[in-house]
Amino acid sequence: MEKLRFHLLGLAHLETNKHNSTCAYTQKIIKLAKMIKDFGHTVYFYGVEGSEVTCDQFVQVSTQKILKQAYGDYDRSTSFYKQNPDDLAHITFNMNAIKAILEIKENRDILLCTMGVYQKPIADAVGLLTVESGIGYTGVFAANRVFESYAWMHYIYGLLKVDDGVWYDAVIPNYFDPADFPFQQDKQDYLLYFGRIISRKGVQVASDVAKATGNQLYIVGQGALDNPNEGLALSGEKHIVYQSAVGPERRAELLKNAKAVLMPTYYLEPFGGVNVEAQLCGTPVITSDWGAFPETVLHGVTGYRCRAFEEFCWAVKNIHRLKPQACREWAEKNYSMVRVGKMYETYFQRVSHLYDTGWYEPNAERNELAWLERYYPG
């Protein structure tokens, strides 16, 4: 296989490190860099001061001072991350990244954009083969795109009025280090809601289900229990235990000990990584039945997908029917960095052929076509 060179863009509004575990995109960048390096490729990473990413060269293109000028001081554990493509942080990041890439780039290099149209100015300026490496957003622009789920790919195609498939698009799911989410067979007696505290994430449904089934509910994430703009008034509910966003260790502790994680998301979830994190811990999930969940949750095996309130309540009361080991096995075999890294390697080798013959490029070395295979418990 050809050894490739990648220019991987971090986020302009946030340093890229494991401590910012509430930002799914930050964590994806960290792990993507490691997977690419594990296959022996070269990675140039462009990020904000304080980033910690496995790479051959970290090019710092912004500073904590710039972030403070752009966003001021705010509590990231309770407030949603501030960002705007036209703010000082993004203008500075893009300008410095363009300058650095133009100095470093070589023929056949690949640019990996992780934030959609926010990073389009960089792609336009540096003239490299560009891949959007993990699309869970609507602002797409590149000719080569990796989507988090088939549901999201087809949703974006619908928005763009694309009626035909695109050969150099692909679906590659999110990826996780199983060591970050230790397996726990025996559970404690609480339900868990983990994520942004907004109506569209279904936090009110989670509260109502827990209350109706006589369960304690931990609500953990950025946001407030009382928010008139979201129609939320939950702080007086005795069955709720609230925590602001937590770090990686506490995140794993909460996930592995919950008897179930509730994710009754209203919108079409592009992926919903918490559901896989929970399953890695051996914790079943109870979700809505749209978006990525039909791809990530094996109904009746690793969780339940529901469409009515009474179904959510039944799922909670019957969560004991699901085996923690099956949850772990499904998640580890399909969403570990080892597994998904092979999918990215296949995809990147395919895309690199665009520098040669392209779609008709022969491959005499191929002896399998396993990159899309799925693995099931048992």
C-alpha cells in the first residue's frame, strides 16, 4: 500500500485534546490521527495551542489568547461551545493554516477537513485533494466525503437534491478506543441521559420515562435543567440528579454503571456516539427509531428502539433481558479504532488513486473486500 501524506485540520474554536471529551469532533480528530499513523502514513496536524494529537508535526495556527479574544471567558462544562465561521478564531486559524500548508505541501498530499464549510477557505487556497473525513453536519462542500452513517449520507443527498450515488463518498462510522470505556457486567440502579441538555435531544422524554417507571435519572451535559427557550423546567424533579459536563474518566464511570442510557433524540441523529460508548461499557441503550440508530443499535440485543412513550417505558422495565456482553461485543467488533481504521485505510487508498487513473485504477494486490463487513454478537 502507498504511504500517504495528510494535512489534518483541527477545530478553530477549541484546542484538540482528550480533556474536551464533550466535543465529539475533537475526539474524532485525535483518534483519526492515531489510526492514520498506525498505518505508517505521515500526518501534519494544524491546531490551537494546547492541542495533543499523534502526528509527525504539530503546526500551531492559533493561540489561547485568540480564543479568549474571540469568545471571552465562559464555562465549557455548562455552556455550549461558542463558534462562528466569521469570528476572529476562525479567521486567524484559516489564515495561518493556509500559509503553513502552502509551505509544507507536496504533490499527492491529502487535506482532511473536519468542520465542513468552516474550513472551505483553506481547501480553496491550498489546492490539494480534499476529503471531509467525518460528516455529521449539513455544511458540506468537498468532492470526496465520508459520512458518519448511511442515514446521514442520504439525508444530505436529499438536501442537495442529489439523486445518484457518488463513487468517492463513503460511510465510515465513528470510532472508539475500547480501553476508554471499560466493560461492566453488574449495573447500578439508575438511568442515564448524557449529552447537550436541549429539547431536540429528548431530555424531557428521558425525564418523563424515568419518572413513570420509578427510576432515578442522571442528566449529564452542557446546558441547564431550566431553560424557557427550550421549554425545560426540570430542576424541581426529585428523580433527577444533574451534573455539568464531565471529563473522560467520570464519563466512563457513569456509562459503565448505568443500567441503561436513554437517547430519545427527536432529530435525525447523524451518529450519536454516546450510544456506542455505552454499549462498549456493556450498557444497553434505549433510543428513538430514526437517524443512525437503526444502524448502531441492534433492537432486542444491544438496546431497544422506540416510537411511543409506552414503548420507552416497556424498554426500561425489560432492560434486564439484554446481555451486557452482547453490547460490548457488537460495539467493539464494529466501532473500535482497530476495525474502523481498516475502513479508513481502504478509503484513503482508493481516493489516492484520483492522482492516477482514478476509478479504473487496477489493484492486483487485492485479496479481499472486507471493509464493509459487519460483525454480530455470538
